[in-house]
Amino acid sequence: KNQVEQSPQSLIILEGKNCTLQCNYTVSPFSNLRWYKQDTGRGPVSLTIMTFSENTKSNGRYTATLDADTKQSSLHITASQLSDSASYICVVSAPTGGGNKLTFGTGTQLKVEL
Amino acid sequence: AAGVIQSPRHLIKEKRETATLKCYPIPRHDTVYWYQQGPGQDPQFLISFYEKMQSDKGSIPDRFSAQQFSDYHSELNMSSLELGDSALYFCASSLGNRGSYEQYFGPGTRLTVT
């Protein structure tokens, strides 16, 4: 079982609409949680990064929330644009002896249509 | 701003051949991470280096080796290539190897093994 589960697997919305993506994780211990946007064939691009003490963080039209008690996070996208079509990946960072290791979620494939 | 550079961007090799992927981190970044992303899969952490020393090791096959050089660039050497090695290989860099430091991803190298 993946230690970082995301839902839904895929989502289609109309341009201008809002949407919320979910992330549940079991990784422990936990340093921080990140949301990345990945276009097909490109490297992931960071949207937000939150430590366990942060509940919410915004980056433009992207707002991430974190509940470290329930080990859940969400990414809310407002006023969606066609360019938001991509894979959104929840990534949990865990400390290791030498540094940190990222565990990637299963991703949500978002498609924004006219 | 300068980003992570990876070369080559595309590489085609035959089974049992060797391949070398290169990663040039963002200037002043001292930590490099390597990830492998198979078709339709999540990126899997392979290995990381901090200050030219291996800092963490993930699911890197014994056929692969990597190192970080004095100028902080890193190379991933892959030998006895197998069809299953076909994937996108991402490199990421950060300033420091603590969990709170952001990892910036390169555009990836697409390796195709025939």
C-alpha cells in the first residue's frame, strides 16, 4: 500500500471552476508535505511546502491545507485555467539518517476544459 | 534564474549497454537527488548526495552507480541496461539536505532501452 494516497485519480472540470484534491499519508516521522504540479514529460514544479505546524498555505490560486493529526492534506485550485491541466502530486518528506527522503503520492490527473 | 540542468534530454540505448546521465544543480546548491519515473508511475527516489558524499539511498539497482563531483554536478551511471530501465530520470537539487529545504527538479532525461 502506497504511503501517500491521493484522490481522485483523475478529474475533469470546466474553466473558471474551483476544485479540491485530497492527499492522505501514513509516512512517519514527517518533516513536511509538498504539492507539486507536473506537466507530462516535464519535471515536477513545487506549488507549496508545509511543515507539520502549518495548517494552510497559499500560492496564487493554489491553497493547500494540512491536518497533521489526521494526516490529511488538500489542494484547492480556484478559478481554474486551461494551463492548470496537469498531474498534481502530493509528496511527503521524511527525515533519514543522512538527509531527507521524499515519498510521492499517486497523483491526481486534472483536465480543465472550455 | 538558473534552474537544474540535465543532459542529455533524450537517450536511446540497447539492452546490456551502459548510459551516463548528468545533472547540474542550481548554483550554490550542494545537494543532488536522483529519481526514476516509469510510464504512468510515481517518481521513485534512487539516491542523493550532500557535499559530494552519498547521503541517502533508495531503490537504486546495483547496476547503477552515482557520484557528485567537486563542482557539485552529479552523474548517474547505468550499466547492463534492461528494458525495464526505460523511464524518465529526474534530478533535483537543494541548498542543504535538511527536510525543510525545497528541492528543485530538472526537466528530466528520457531513457529508452530497446
